[in-house]
Amino acid sequence: MLDELKALGVNTDEGIKRFMGNAALYEKMMRKLPENIKAQNTMQHFADGDYEAALAATHTIKGVTGNLSVTPLFDAYSEAVSQLRNNQPDQARQTIENILPLEQKILDCIING
Amino acid sequence: MSVKSDKSILIVDDMETNRALLAMGFTDLYNILEAENGKQAMEIINAHSDIGAVLLDLVMPVMNGIEMLKELNNTGKINHLPVFIITSENSEDTLSQAYSLGAVDVIYKPFNLNFIKSRITNIIELYRHRNELAEVVNEQVEKLSKINQSMIETLAALIEFRDCESGEHVKRICGLTRILLTSISENYPEYYLDKVEIEKIVNASILHDVGKISIPDSILNKPGRLTKEEFEIMKQHTVKGGEILEHIPNVMDKDSYNYCYDICRHHHERWDGRGYPDGLKGDEISIAAQIVALADVYDALTSPRCYKAPFDHQTALNMIYNGECGTFNPKVLDTLRRNEENVKYEHETSAE
């Protein structure tokens, strides 16, 4: 699984290093990522026009993907957080929609891995 | 790696991944406590006394990090507990708000555990040291105040020992002084008396007659009227009291010393300037000395002496109101009138 994730741009070496070499714990936490992201209901908040909730959601995903070094998602959600802060919700939504296909691949890889 | 501490670290983050990462970093050094939001965290803090630090996420459901910091401020816990903000937040407003609410440091996600471990461990030890020092200082202050008190009581016991007055005299003076001063503070705000001042004056009143140590037995315990010469020597107990205190200024705090000195020297002054030793007049005499003077007179009248039987309460009051024991401040006399029943009760109960 880790090799496939690496191929999708996840910096697994850095992530495992952050977990002080504990690859098992890193992998265990990685397996929770799909549920973590799903639970945030990010796109629903955008659809509802509840940008405060959208900010909390993107912010939370930014934190987790950062700690796991899921770099492409971390970059995209960081960008979305800044855009929401600058009162650019449409751009933020676009940023996330752009990353959704890759996000789905990464999550599928974790779920099936 | 150092030995595991007896302290706990409380990790507050709604995401398990973030908690697990931090927990892993500190589990070899500290006990780990975890909470998913500020509310849970506050419950844990209230139930544990061993928490050395809080690692706090900002964006959380139920109660977020800023709300929790406010709560820690309201309860005063922030002063003893270092809180680290762990966040991917980079909004300056939020972070400066966190700092102004007492957060000690901000750690950004994603973080390098090895770095933040030393930062957090250092602060925990610093706070532990500071909290322990504060405890030691408090203990010392308490000890000093006890020594203060027992020094005053020791000196008072010495006078009692030599004097023909009963050992209860000092206690009654304290009781009367407290009753009268409390009433003064309620009716005459111009004297700026609060509870703390009143207790200091009450304590100082214990030593009003310390100068009697220096008066010869033949005069102090003479079973009859004093001659004019003897009375002049007797009057010296006020000045001598001040001199004795001047030799031991450091056994009590400055306020207590000032009250003791003033009361020793001036508790025989009178409102019309006809008292001694300095012939002070009116409010040149401190309210503390005026009140102890009245308490002293009342107690002397109502107590048996080698040379006289005690007067009853009402007779003593009448003698004071009639000016037979010198002139007092009208406000002080009004205060006595207002408190006749309390004064009588104090006199009767302490005589038992």
C-alpha cells in the first residue's frame, strides 16, 4: 500500500519519519484517513453555503494530511483554507474539486490496500 | 532518554491521527491523557492534578481551543498550566488571541516530534519548578506570620507575668478593639479601615502595655494610690514600650510594627491634649491608639485591681461618658454608645 501511495505523491518516507520510524502506527493512522475526510462533509458545507463549517473542515483535513505527509492533499487544502480566509469561497471550492479525482485515488488505494 | 515523569500531558485534538502522533512522541516521558474537544479536556483537567502541560488544537467541535483557553483564564488555571497550541493555523488574529489568552507557545502542523519534544519538556520542567517554588514561598510566609504572632504573644505574656492585671486583660482588649474598630469602619469611612487593617491593629493592641516591663515592681504592683513621683515613672511605660519595640523592629512586618509602636506610645493620649506622653490632640492621635485607649479604660474600670473593686458595666460607661477618665473623640464615644450591648457581652463572656 505504501508503495502505491508513494506513486500517487504521498511522501511516505517523511511521514514515517514524523512517526519516529513507527511505520505500523503510520499505516494504522493512514487507514483512518478515508473516514476522517468523509466525516468532515466538506463539499456539503460548500453546497449549504456554510463557509465557516467549510473552513473548519478544510482546516482539519489540512492538519491530518500534513501530519501524514499526504502532500498533494495537504497542499490543496492549505490553498483552500487561505482562499476561504480571503473570502473567496468559490475559488476554494474549485481548488478542492480539482483535487477530488486524485483524492479518490489515494483513498481507494488506502481502502483496497 | 530520561526517566518517565510523574506528570501527565493532556492532548486535545478532535483527530485521532494527530493525538496518536503526539502521544507516541511523549509516551516514554509522560503519562498521556487525551480529549477530543475542549469540554472533555476541561473535565479531565478538573479531575487530574498531575497535568504538566496541555497540547491544544484550535479548531474542534463542541468547545474549540480559544474557548477552552478562555475557560482556563476564568478559572485561573492558566497561571499554573502551560498550554501549547498545536495547529496548522496561520491566521495572525487567532494566534495572537491565543497568546494573549496565555498560551506559552505555538507549534505548527506538520511538526517534527524530536524538536517539539525538547521545547515542551523544557517548559514542563520550568513550570514544575516555578509551581514548587511558589509553594515553598507560601509555606515560608505562613511560618513567618506564625513567628510574628508568637513573638507578639510572648512579649505580652512577659507583661502579664509581672503585672497584677489578670491574664485575660489582653484578650479582652483585643475583643473590644475589634468590636469598636469594626463599627468605626462601618460608620466613619474617613478613617479608611478595612478588615485587614483592623486585624493588624487588633494584633498590635496585644502589646499596648509592653513598656510596663521596665517599671519597678514596687510601683507596678503597689496596692494603693501612686504618689506624684511614682505616677510620673508609671507614665514612662508608654515611651519605654516604644523603645523596646525599636530594639526589635525586624521580628514583625512593617505595618504591624508601626501599629504596635503607635499604640504603645499613644494609648494614654487624650482627645483634648491632656494625655501623655506627647500631649497629642484630636486626630493627631491615630484612630488605632484612640480605640485601644478607650478599650483599656473600659477594661481597667470593669476589672478588679490591687487597689479597687471592679465597677459594673453601666457605671463604667457612665464614668467614661462623664469624662471621668479623660476626654475622648465624640465619634469614638458614639461608637461605644452604639455597641454597648456587644461590649457588655464581650466583657461578660471573657470574664468566665
